[in-house]
Amino acid sequence: MCIRDRSVTVGVTITIPPMATDEVLADTKLITAVSRLTSLIFDVVTDTTYVNVRPGVALEPNRQGSGKPDEYVHYTHTLSNGTNYTDTFTLEAASAMHWEVSVASPIALGPGITQTVPVTVRVPAGAFSGTVDTEIVTVTSSLDPQVYDTVVNSTTVERVVDVAVSGFAPSAMGWCFPPEELPYEWSVGFSVKNQGNWADTFTLIPHSDRGLVLTTSLSAPSFMGGAGWQPGDSRELTLTLASGGAMDVWVYMWVTGTTAVQDTVYLTATSQADTTVSDGDFFINCIHCEVDIELSPPVTQTVFLEQVITYTHIATYTGDWAGSVKFSAQAQSGWKTKVFPSSQVMQPGDVITVRVRLEIPLEDVNEVGQVTISAQTLEHCID
């Protein structure tokens, strides 16, 4: 008798008949419990008895490997069923540093059969060079959980050498430098970042298409709050950065000529750990040049019972080297504007027509509104 929410232990005795020691037997018994109140309430368990079955398993060998961050490292091991009966093995993998490790499981093998088992380890992004992780793979017999074997894999993070250079000052490409008393200096700023997974030293070399005298410095110019060029600064510069570290580098240009010329200034950073790895950026400048745009004429117009009106203006490019111009319009709240064209690449002396379409709400009767038309060069001249 079983009381509600209580359980009892039921013993089952299996009598094994006499048999040879080299004879293997697997016997399955179904044990059924049925309620005396109704035969509709029952449950069944299965008891399996193995006779002369000697579980055994082997997993080998231990392995070593390496990979770069965010790469997968693949290992292969040999799984052997050392028992005299078919067994199903459970495999589990664990990483000492909690890296991602995968292994196929479960695997069923006949007696004496071997099979290759692949194990995949993912090196995490951002892992530092030289980091070593240990992965343990455990295989367990389903015939006897006390029968198991392990292999140990060792994965080392390989070194990644990488660098990124990006210009940040001036804030736009194509600055022009108007004439000043000679000689004078201008500067452009670059950010150099170590994108490798270990500290590295980089050689920084500037270059000018027009052969300007260049100096590389870690000191920002005075208009950026720095001390500017220093007497100890030289053309080339070496810079040591930790993994992920970045620093601003300034290239000073020494202007001595009076002719208006376009020049491109480059900065290249090359790793000393691997000289095949480098990166660079550039700025296009115009020495003794100016860019400017004139927009005319101002227009006053009256509309009656109309919702749309178009203004026409003339844009004259008065710069002495090619530039890009952005056109825009702004009106009072509720009035919509659209400009044609919105932008245009213009050469010295170019003249184009700029049209502004203005939509006026019907409810704005007897209103006087103002529309501001703007033409802005995307290249900037330093005053």
C-alpha cells in the first residue's frame, strides 16, 4: 500500500543462469506498477542487466594548437570502445578560461571500434598574444559512469600585428592656406592606434607630394592648446603603444614658396614587429589658395492664393581651385523648402543657377516670411 505523495522502494532480483565467461548477455526487464483502484493508472521502468560485459574507453592524444583572436582552432582525437559490447559514450568539454569549446556527443560504437572525434575551440576576440587556455574533454561510458577517459588540449593565442591611422584635424578634407609672411608652418593631425593584441612600436614617416619640409611631433599646435612644434622634433618618429592604445600625432608643414599649389600630406605608420604591416592616411591641402562662393541676388516676392513659389539665384564660384559647394535653405516654422541642386562640384569661375522651392501653408494669410539661402564650401580656408 502506498500513501498519497509518498514513495516506497521496490526491490527486483535477477537470477543469472550459469554461462561461459566469454559469453556476453544483455537482458531487459520491464517492471510495471498498476493501481488496484483502476488499471488506467500505471507506470513502467526498464531494468537492463549486462552479463560478462567489461566497459572500457580510451580517448587520445593530448594536443596543442594556436590561433588568432576570433578564430577557431580545430583538434582531432581518437575515441576507442574498449569493451566487448556496444556502448554509447557521452563527451563533454570545458575551458579553463571559459572559452567556447564544442564536441560531438553522444557517440555510439560497437565493440573494439574507433572513431575520430573533432573538437573546436574559439579564441575570443580581444585575447592578448601569448595567452594559454587549457581545454579538458571527458568521455564517459553509458554502461558504467565510473568508466571514463580525458584528453587535455592547450591553445595559445597567436600575435596579431595591426595598426590604424586616421586624420582628424582639420575636420574636413581640402583645407587651403592663404598667403602669409614666409616662411610659415601649418599642421595636420592624425590618430595612430595599435589594433594588434600586444604592445608594438611603430615608425611614423610623413610625406609631401610637393616636397614640403615636414616634421612629425607628439606636441599639438598652439591653436589646439598645445605647445606646437618643438626644436627636438624630427621628420621620422617612433611611437610605442599598448594593445588598443592610441595617440595623436601632428605633422608640421613648412611653407617657403609663394606659388599656389595643391599638396597631399601623408602619414604612414609601420610596425617594427612586422614591417609588412602598415597603415596611413592623408590630407589634401592647397597652399596659397582660397575657396569662396558668392550667391546673388536677394529676392522679394509676393504671392496671392498660392502655396508654392520658386526663387532663382546665381551662384558664382570665386575660389582659385576646385571645391564642393553645399546649398541649403531655411524658412520659418511650417514653411517647407527644397533646393536644386543641393550640392555641386565647382571649378574656378563656374556660374550656376540655384532654385529654391518654397511651400506656404494656406492658413498663413497676410504673413510676411523670410527664407535664408546658404551656399557653403565643403573645403575650408584657414583665416
